[in-house]
Amino acid sequence: MKLCLVACILLAGLFFGAGQGKEHFKGASGVRKMTDDELNRIRDGFDQRVREAFEAERGKPLVRARKRPPLRPGRGNYVRHYSYSIVEFATRCFLLDEQIDEANAALLENAQHYLDNPKDIDDRDSFHWHSEMLCRLIELYGPQGSAAPGRLKPETEKHIMETLWRYASRHSRIADAEVERSRTWHIYESENHHAQRFTTAWHFAKLAKESPQFRGRKYEDGFTAAEHYAAWTEYIKAYCTERARKGLFVEVGSDGYNTVLLKGLYNVFDFAEDPELRRRSGCLLDFYWASWAQEQIDGVRGGGRARIYQTGGDRMGSGTHTRALAWFYFGMGEPNRFSSPLLSALTSAYRPPLVVIDLACDVGGRGRYGVHQRPLGLAEPGYNAPPDYRLRTDTGGIHRYSWCTPAFIMGTLMVKPRPASEWTHISSQNRWHGVIFAGHPDARIVPQCQAADGRVAHNAQWSVQSEGTLICQKLKTN
């Protein structure tokens, strides 16, 4: 029986971390703690960092991303990145008050594409990946906009709303918003797809219930926008509370997927009419960023994670969406250009609390400590694969453990050697464990089993960890 013993990681941490991360020890040695003035400057610098990112693009014309063919036979065109390029251009133009006609023309073009290609609206990898920004642009810049009303023209709004109606009327079902039985842990397609779907359903219903053109229309399930809005409002309240109770997300620590999961929740925070919904969505954002802050060095997250593709950008520390947001929120790392998955956060009123900024920025002052978390991952029998996931809520099956120091962070997802069929795919896919080091965003040691296709492996390893020692073994139960 071969074991992968990563006790050497602790020794490596002493060499790599101590030499390259000396500044992180200042707080721990009692030299100086961050003051409230410093923390406020970091928080208040968000607006300037965002403005600079948009100003760097001022005056540039629209560069459309290519429309791609279907990912599989029978599906809609893969136009996610095309739509990303449209909403990035329009958001920048509206925010900077430039090229307003061109921005409206681009949004009309994007809407017309979906109206002409209805299969693309239904495709899970295209429309709802940018729909939260369509709703946000209407809220901020439409005829009744809260930021600069009228920059988004009535005709543009009309066409956008029609595409949103085509999506919501089919994909929003009040039956899916029940909470008594599911406790919000019945998940459609994947965790991030599920959140993108219901936040779009909520936000469109909010807009549609006030629109003479849409408020009287009946969805495919026979209900109106006002009824959908009420149902999804209660659902999202329960969703936020359940994530706080049950260890946050199933796709735990996935920088890419967690970012797109959260983008619609920034809209809920900014535009909720229900004060309790706004409070809970804000608390969930606080909780996410606090959890992230305690397990990162220089904006790079450590600890056990899920859905980290072996050939994807998330397997390294640099270039992730979350690290890009760390620059805007905390001034960490390097300046980043804005991209569509970040836009709702960059144009939101949400700011992490000072205590979270302190936790993120004063790595030395945090000292050495362990983090214990118990996210959900086990499936109800017969519901472990897409499109219909159902999580067990009596036990998560995972002990997520991280050992955090100013020089390195080591973490894993400790599980029993269960067969793959007991785990939801979104939990067991590409689990990541290992160590990251201070000094470089890509400095890390990661034991992994090579995926057969070079990209995806399920239920591949099990492990045990205590502080700076991690032992892992390839599982034979898959």
C-alpha cells in the first residue's frame, strides 16, 4: 500500500515561507497591529481601484468575443463569452458616461441574438452566465435607474426584458422554490448553475412585477411575476441561512465557481426590497469573505477545495476571479482589469467589514491556527449526478481542516473511504489538498491522482492531517 506522505511540506514551508514572507510575521511578533485608519483606507480605496480599472479601458471600441458552436450535438450555441464581452463594454460605457449609443446598440444586438436563437437562452452554459448584469444594468441605468437613469434606453430595456422573460418563463418554477422538504439543498445542474438560475429568476420577477408589459403574463407554471418574486424571496432567505448553518458551499473553495455563484447575490444585496433578505444576503457575503480571508496569503486561497480542474486556472494561485476581487477589496496582489464575473461585485454597494479586511491583510497578526469546517457533500440515494442533486443534510461526510501560518497554509478534505456513488459529483469532483506558500501566488505542493482524461477525477483520494503534516492515499472505492 503506497501512501503519499507530505510531512516534507512542513519543512518546505520553513524554507520557502520564512525567507520570502518575513513581512507577514510583523503582527505575530507584536511589532505593530493594523490601525482602524489603515483598515478604513483599504476599504475606501475600493472605489478608486475600481475607477482606475474602468478608466484604463476608456475610449476603446467594442471587441466582440467569438460566438462558438454548440458544446455538444443538440445544444444551443456556446455564446457565453460573446455575451460577456457585450456586458463588459456596456457596463464600462454606462459607468464612464461614454459611447452611450454604442453601448445600447451592443445590448440590443445581444438581445436580438437570443431572440433569434431561442435554444441559446435555454443552454446552461450561455444565457444565465451574464443575466445578472442585464438585470443590474436596468436597475442602475434604465429609465428608472438608481445611478444614472436613461443611459440604458427604453427600447434596449424592452428587448432585454423580453430575453429575460423567455428564460424565466421556462426556467423559473415556484415548485422549485419550496424550502420545507429541500431546505434549499436540492440543486439543479450544479451549485453555481443553481444559484445563477434562481437569482436571475428572483431579479427578473422583481422587475417584471412592476412592468405593465410583463406583470400580467403567466409563466409556464401558471403563476405571475409577483408570485414568483414572493416565492424566490423566501427561498433566498432560507438559502442564505442554510449555507451559514451547513458549512457554506458544496463546491467548497472553488475560486471560479464560487465567484459566479455569488454574483447574483450581490444583486440581491443591492436591490432587495425586503430588509431581512438584504440583511441575510449581506451576512452570507460577509461569511464567505471571512472564510476566504482566514485561509489565504497574498490573496491566494489555501485549504481543501472541490472542483479544481487539473488543467484549469484554479489549480494555480494567480489569475483566479477571487484573487482579482482581492485586489479591488483589499489592495492585494496586482491591479486587475474587470471581467464579466466580477462586474456585479465591482458595481455593488457591498464592502467587507473592517474585521474581515483586518483578517485578510494582517497575515502575521493572525498567527498560527487550525480551521475546521463541515460542508455537505453526500447525496440522497439516486441523486448524486446532474441535473438533479439532492444533498443529505443529516451529515456532510467531510471534515475540512486547514492549518494556517504566516508562511504557509496546508489543508485537506478528510473523508471516509466511501464509494463514489455516495457523493454528489459537485463534491467529489477534483478535490484539492496540499500546501500553499507565502512569496509567490503559484508556490504550492499538491498531491493528486492523474485524471484519465487529464482534467476530471472523482473521489480520488482520502487523507488525514494534523497541523503541518498531511498523509493521503489513492482511493480504490471509485
